[in-house]
Amino acid sequence: MEVAHSNSGIHIYQRKYTMDLLRDLGYLDCKPLSTPFDYSQKLSKESGTILTDNTIYRQLIGRVLYLTNTRPHISYVVGRLSQFLNCAITSHLQAAFCVLRYLKGRPAISLFFSSTSNLHLTGFADADWATCVDTRRSVSDYCFMLGNSFVSWKSKKQTTVGKSSTEAEYRSLTIATCEASWLSFLMDFIGLPLQKSTTLTNSQPFTLPIIPSFMKEPNTLKWTATLFVKSICLGPFLANVSKLELLDLHNSSLQEGVT
């Protein structure tokens, strides 16, 4: 990992590591791609021929995984590909090679921490509903910026199957809320308290159901809902969910909630 200091701030990047990876895999002279993954492609355990020796695939994913320390934008695809380490097939290997071709065109992308950045924590959370073809589980994604600098990000498959995109988004927002709380406590601990309330954004409009049947949902989901709502109402958070509403089916009315 390389660090460059300047009057404007700090750059953290892995150019040498990236070039060594491309050289070891014979991709120094490959044609670059503009994106690391074809997001219309649905990867599964049965979408190709099983690799007789998946050693190269496992080594490649392990080395690319280290690059996610300074490249948040490849976390999603690397997370997807890492799910097939024990059952890799030809299409998975080809998708991994596409990541290398993307890195070829951008070997020196870095994280930048500005010397004049403010202490305002902002976050974005999203979910890809039922994206896993094999398990139908959703993927939660979030990222947080302190001022204009990325400080935390994650892409992870949810542990349970969501019955709707609303539930998947709900879980993703809750995971992000926990991370925001931890980051806030961390800033207080190191003596740099946040200057404003944390802003958590979600791009998809959805509705939060407040109905009697909700009490029949699994305890995990009820805990998720309670934590998210209380964090917004009582904690140092500003929800910016495109259209956050409370739905009461008793009177069939829509009441504007926290925005």
C-alpha cells in the first residue's frame, strides 16, 4: 500500500500491487474495460463448466480482495465472485478476468483524504433484492464519507431471504445505521466529535408498514425495524430515504413520516 502526502491531503493507493497482479496473470497488455463487471450477468453455481483446478481462481480472488482496501467500487463484484471459491466454473473465472481488465485501465485510483475536509459524516445504503440466483438472498451495500473522503464501505449478502424489496432495503438501512453509530462513537473516542447529524440516504422509495400482522414477523425483522426507526427518531441521524412513509392499514391513510 502506498501513501502520498501533499498540502491538499493524503492519497492512499495500490498501484504497484495492481501492476504486479496484472503482470503475474499475464494481463499487462490486455484491453482495458470501463466497468469491472457486467451487472446484467447473473452468476450462479450452474452457469458453466466446473473448473478442474480452481487454484488460479482462488488466488486471483484473494489478491483482488486486498485491493478493496483502497477501491470501494470493486467491493460488490469481488464479494459476488468470492461466493464461488469452492465451486468455481468457467463463467466465474471470466468475470474475474474482467476485473483485471478494468484494473488495467485504472491502476492508480486512490483514496483521498483532504486536509480541509469537514467533520460531517454522510452515508448511502442500498440493497439488491434477491440477486443471488442460487439462494435468492439480497445483497446489502453501504458507504460512508467523512467530508469528501470515503472512510467505510461494505457489500455483503444478507443472511436471510427477504420477502420483498422493502424488507431488503430495510435490512440494508439497519446495517448502515449500526455502522454509522460505530463511526460516530469512534470519532468521539479519538476526540473529533462530528459537527452535524449523520445523514443516511437511500435512493429507492419504499414504505414502512405499521400493521398488526407485522408482529407475526420473525424477531430478527422486528428488531431490525425497531432499531432503524428508533435511530432516526431518537439518535443523531437524518434520514433521507426518498419517500419514507408510515402505512396504517386500519384507516388506509398515508401519513408522512421522517424525511
